[in-house]
Amino acid sequence: MKTSKALIAHLAMFGACAGWGLMSPVGKDAMLHGFDGITMVSFRVAGACLLFWIASLFVPKEQVPWRDRLMFIGAALTGLLFNQCCFTIGLSITSPINASIVTTSMPIFAMILAALILREPITGKKALGVLMGCSGALILILSSAAHADARVGDIRGDLLCLFAQFSFALYLSLFNPLIKRYNVFTVNKYMFSWATLMLLPLSSYYVYGVISQPILLLTWIEVGYVVVCGTFFCYILTMIGQRTLRPTVVSVYNYVQPIVAVAASLIMGISTMKLTHVLAVVLVFSGVWLVVKSKSRKDIEEERQEKKNV
């Protein structure tokens, strides 16, 4: 039974990260054929909000006090609104390959914020990982600045995608206790609701301008994939994996995203692979691996306790 549960968790994490990896080129293609960044993120947030409210009708209802409901505003801002807006708009400007590579930097931001907010120690291994990850991101951004071809990348899009990862890492550091108090449907129901209420009044004018124009059926199918698979199902699969697997194991699955995104982007012909991409991948992956493998405050405290006991 334990082995079966672990297998399900591994399959869930692989499915979620593969789904997110495919979302970059699919979403990019939709934004090349009728949609723009603001409209895409509006559909993604509002569509997932509707799906999570429908799904919540079929699971046990949880009582959420008003204090926590209001705290979900901050979680919605950092974990959804800033994160998804910056990533989706950044993706509309830069290449899917660049966007997916930048996505792997999130654990590095999480480590830095955990040190500042949660007082997690920064070891030599963590510091080296941050340096390597930042070097990879810098190479990617500088190479984008040197090219005028959007198939290679765009520095504006790269920076927006980078800020999206920072925003999500901030969300994890500030609202982790809140997230753990409720199930996935309760958390996402309130987060997506607040994000929808904040986003739609600002974006409805642009959304109406886009959908009032003729849009290809294939584009609508791609948007449907982003909303249903890339958002709703991937969020659920991630929670299934996190309930069983250790955080370090979950982080390793983050590497699946750029592999899928690069392969799909090259097949679809909407990106090109350069030597600088390969170098950036090696540096960022190595940096993230060092950060993930370094010891947490809990690990250090447990080691100290064991030495005292000996």
C-alpha cells in the first residue's frame, strides 16, 4: 500500500510538471494567434476559479474564519496575481524556452526568502548554488538583450518571468502555514476568487477587445488547455504529490518543465535553441540542485541534538 501511494505521488508530480512544461509553448502559440498576455491570464484565473468552485461542491466543506479569508488576499496577490500575470505576459514577449528555464530559479528565491523571513541558515553549498543560478539567469538575460529575435528571447519577458518566480517564492514563505490548514480545493477556491475580483475590473476592457475579434478554433483549444490542464489539474496533482513526497523530491520534478517546454517549442517551431541556453540550463539546474541538497535549519538542529545525546 505504501509503495502504491508513493508511485501515485511520483506520477502526480511528473504529470503536473509535464503539464506546466507543455503549457509554455501551447500558451505562447495561442498568444501568437489572437490572444494577448492580459487576456490569457484573465481566462486562466477566472476559468480556474470557476472550476475550483464547482469541484468544491463535491468535497467536504471546511469552515474558514474571516481572518483567514482576508489573509487569502495576500496569498492571491503573491501566489496568483503577480505570479501568473508576470509569467504569462513575460511569456507573450520572450520565448517558451527562456520562460521555462527561468522557472527553475524559484527554489533559489525560496531559499533567500526563507533565510530572511523564516531564519533558515545559508550554508556554503546554498551560497554557491545561488551564485550559479544567478549566473545562469544573467547569461540568459544578457543573451536575450543581444538578440532582436523573439524566438531566441526578450530581456523584458525574461525579467517578468524572473519576478514571477520571486513572487511565488514570497507566497510560499509568507503563507505556508495558511496553505497547510486547508485542503487544495478550499485554498484555491478563495485564492482564485480574490485574484479574479482584483484582475477582471482592470482587464475586462482588453479581454472584450480580444474576444470580439475572430479567433481560430485551435487557439481556443490551446486556451482551454492552459485553463483546465495547465492550471486546474496541475494544481491538484501538485498537492497530491506534496502530501507524500519530501520537498526535496518535489523540487527535483521542477526539472521536467524545461525539458518538455524545450522539446515542444522546437517541434512547434516557435523557439530556437542556442549554446547560451544550454549553458544557462547547466548553471541554473546545478544551482538549484545545490540549494535543494543543502541542509535546512531543522536538519542542523537535529544533528546538534544527536551529538548532544551521544
